[in-house]
Amino acid sequence: MLDKLNAVEAKYSQIEARLAAPETYDDPTQVAQLNQEQSQLAPIVETYRAYLAAGQAREDALALLDDPEMKELAQEELQQARQDMERLEQELRILLLPKDPNDDKNVIVEIRAGVGGEEAALFAHSLYRMYSMYAESCRWKTEINSLSETELGGIKEISFTIDGPGAYSRLKFESGVHRVQRVPETESGGRVHTSTATVAVLPEMETVDVKLEPADVEMQVFRSSGAGGQHVNKTSSAVRLIHKPTGMVVECQQERSQFQNRDKAMRILASRLYEQEQERLSGELTAQRRSQVGSGMRNERIRTYNFPQGRVTDHRIGLTLYQIEKIMDGDLEEIINALVTADRAERLKEEQ
């Protein structure tokens, strides 16, 4: 580990030297790149320097142990230095874990009603509201790409983009089957129903990030459905893209212009194709998106929202919180932090 840390510090020092050189600023692109590299390395370097300082404090305390007048103070400082070194070493191990190259990307979230009919569609709407409110609390921007609603205000399926720094790093663990247990408003007998909705979270890719041949994409245009007044009635601005080699279909109809809808649809298609290629390269037997989303059956859940008991349980890490109203209003930090911590712990095991 020390060799890695010394290499990181050496690279950081080189970047500092280049940023201090006046000629560097003749190339704004290079300056931006160096600043980005510096900001990525800074947490590691700062923690490493704190670790070295704690090590020096330990050595100084050890040197004072033979002094009768300083022995008690030296023992206290020695204990503190050792605790600091242990804590900082763990932080460094986490900071040195390989970073997911997609962590800083925006995300495309797709939610579909699963088992449970209209109640499942209403739950899908609740999940969309939850993620929208979480994004708002993070000061991220949410934009709907496509939406299919039910007459009672539920959502059959929705695709939306969340635009914000680190969005994928925070939301990537939300993929899977979400289960709800509650009494539907339409249930006169007060019986608790169990329904599901599926969530898929994809890093938003640009078309340049994926090998996407124009000849492989067929574009169809049609009139948008839903709200929109005269524009919806008169303009065929909605776009449907069909990727001929895979049969993948993407629709986007929320923007006013055909060009904007096509641009969004192309990014969604690129994101799905990127994911598909990652699956192939990783050699997984089951497609990642299918393993994330499953078939929507009740027993493939990753999380349960139990309204009568007021609890939310994430089954992957055994976390149960009795604050369902806050969570449904977008307060996901405690759940997401726990998932991130569990992921780091698992990867630390693999590194050892």
C-alpha cells in the first residue's frame, strides 16, 4: 500500500509543479485536466499526509517514554497516535479502491410496474416521486424521457434522467425489484396487498462512448400522448428508435422538438448498449439488467416498503428503518450510505 501512496503523492507533486508553471496556462484544456486530476488525488494525498504526521507523533511519543516527567503525557499521545494511524489506514484503503469509471456520470432511471395491477402502477409512481425528491435534495435536475400512465394516476413505465455530479455513484444500488405492502385506496375491506415495481439505473452515456452505427438505427416519429395542448395534437415530435442488430427500442416524447427527443433517445440507447457490452465483457451468464430488474415477481425483491408497520427493509444488507414517510419523501441518505459502506467493505475483502 505504501508504494501506491508514494506514487500518488509523487504524481500529485508533479501536477502541482505543472500548475505553478506560467506556460501551462497557455492551454486551457490542459489546465482543466490537471485541475481535475488534482481534485481526484487530493483526498488521498491529504489523508496520507495526515497518516504520516500521526506516524511521526507516535515516534515522538515513543522517544519520551523514558522520561519520567513526560511518561504519562507520552503514553496518552502514543495511544492517540496509534488510534489515528489505524483510522487513517482504513480510510486510505478505501480511497485506494479502484473507482467505478461511471461514478461521476448522470443516470437514466427506468421504473416499471410489476406484479399487482393498478396498485403496482401507483407504487411505481411513488418510487418516481421518491427519487425525484431525493434528486431535488441533492440539487440535481430531473427530466422525464418517456412516460406511460394509467387512468388512476399510476405509472406503467417511466424513463427519466437525473443530471448531477456523482449521481450514478449514489443511485447505482437502487436497481432491482422493490416490493410494497399496503392497503390500496380502492380496497374496501382494508386488506394489505403486496405489489412490486422494478427499477433499473444506467449510467448516461454519450453516443461517442459507444460504437453506434447510424445505419443500425431506424427512427420513427409519432405524435406525443398526454398533456401538451395544441402542440401534441399538431406536431409529430415524439421519437422511437429501433436498434436493428439487437431489436432494442427506445422512445422519447417529452420534449417539444423532434431533434431534442431524438438526442435524448440516442443517449438512452447508447446507455443500454454500453450496459449490454459490459455484460458481454464481464462474461456474466445472466444479463446485468435482468439480474438487476428480475421478472418483477415478489420473491426477487431487494427492498420492502411495509406501510402498516411503517418500515423499510433492504434485504441485501439486512437494514430496517422505521421511517417510511421520510424515505418515501426522498430521504434516502441513510439507506444509500449503508449500501455504499457495505459495497466498500466487500471490495476491501476482495483486495486482501
